Amino acid sequence: MRLDQDCVRDLLLELESKLSFNQPIFIDDFKELETVSSYGYEISVYALLKMIEAKFVNANVTYAGNEIYQLAISSLTWDGHQFLDTIRDHEVWKETKAATKKLSSVSLSIVSTLATEFLKKKLGL
């Protein structure tokens, strides 16, 4: 399955706004997120699982067979905040996507590096 980088960004933005201290987001709450509604459950869950692997979010996932039985997203990690802060600005994200559009795929680390360069340029650094 292909990782949708727009979905990753949108999930990070939405999770940041919805998560509060000691108030995790559970599976039923996750299904109600706007991002899930926009991208669909399968694409959103896949993006979330990859975000967990990348250590962008702290979450616990319990499976029953091949299905997610329980999910508790507790917070964004330091790395998650760092990545999100790099790609948060809409113009930086737009430039980053335009630069990577001509390639068939680009890793999130490359996306982050490009976005950092665009952000530095925007700040005059």
C-alpha cells in the first residue's frame, strides 16, 4: 500500500488540535476524524501505523486477527512535532509537494529536508 503524505500531514495537524493531556483518542474517536472522512479509513489507518513506526505519535494498537481491536493515541512525539512544524505552513507544503511531484515517490525524510530548505528560504536564512 502507498503512503499518502497529504494524509500524514493532515492527520498530524488534526491530532495535534484534538489531543489533550491525559485524553487519548480511541478507535471510535479516530474513525470520526475529518482526515479519516476525507481519505477513508484504510488509507488513514495505514498512515497512522506508519506514523507510529516513524515515532511521530505515541499510540498503542491491539489487534484481533487482522483487525485493529483497540487503539489509543496519546500524543505527538518530539519527532512528530518537529516534522509537523517543518511542513505546517501551507506555502512550504505546496512548494515541497511541487518539488517532489515529478518523482514517483519520496521518503518522509527527504520531504522534511526539502521543507526545511523552503522554510529557511522563506525566513531568509
